[in-house]
Amino acid sequence: MHLKERVRLCSRCFSITEDDPCAVCADVRRNGSLICVVAEAKDVFAIERTSAYDGRYHVLGGLISPMDGIGPSQLRVRELVDRVAAEAPDEIVVATNPNAEGEATALYLSRLLVPSGVRVTRLAYGLPIGGDLDYADETTLARAIEGRRAL
Ligand SMILES: [Zn+2]
């Protein structure tokens, strides 16, 4: 049995999973009115470790980075827009790293999604500037989730 063969992307949130949909997407007790947007699947696991968040996720597959030639079309932005239309969440929590790419991505998503009537929030920092979300300790990350504010 090879682990690699069983690991795939969730067709709904694009997190890494063995089952599709993933455990978070399949769990009816999760809060469907919240979608937390992260750059990478590892950020999902970092936030899950805090137990401070009970909504769902959306993994972009990276961050907007003009210097590296990465724009919204290379990320799962269209899939997010489709989910907002289909699932009608109340709030999108943008949980990108507190660096230039993370900020650019958060601002882009805010401008894109707010006109559709959804609230877009960003984690409070708290988190070390320039640091990586998944290196933050659980207490700091939990506080950042609880203290999120509108973009
Ligand atoms: Zn999923």
C-alpha cells in the first residue's frame, strides 16, 4: 500500500485528503456559513490544530505574486467565486500569510467578493509579520482567528 496513491485533492475545498470530499467538507456539523481561504493545504492543518475554527476551507494553491508571474488565474479563485455563488456563505475569512503576497491576495479577494454581498475578513495579527501561518503557535493562531476583522 502506497500512501501517495491514496492522497488526492478534495474536489470541493482542494485540501489534501484520502477521501473525496475531505473530512471537513463531509462533516455536517461544520459551520457552512464560514469559508476560510488559505494558500496551501498545510495551512488547513495548522488552523485545524487550533480548534478555534469550525467553518470550511478553500485552498487557493498559492498566492498572488506579480514578481513571480502568479496571478489570480493560476490560483483557485474562480472555484472560490463559484462556491460563494453556490453555498452563499456569510463570511470569507482570508487566512493568508502576513507578507506582501498574502496582503495582495487578501485585497484582491476582498475587491472581488464584497460586491456579491459576502463579508470578507482577514486574520488579526498577532501573527509575526513575514512569518508563516503554519509556524505560528496554536494560541497565537487561535487569537488571530478570533480577532479577525473586515477588509
Ligand atoms: Zn474538502
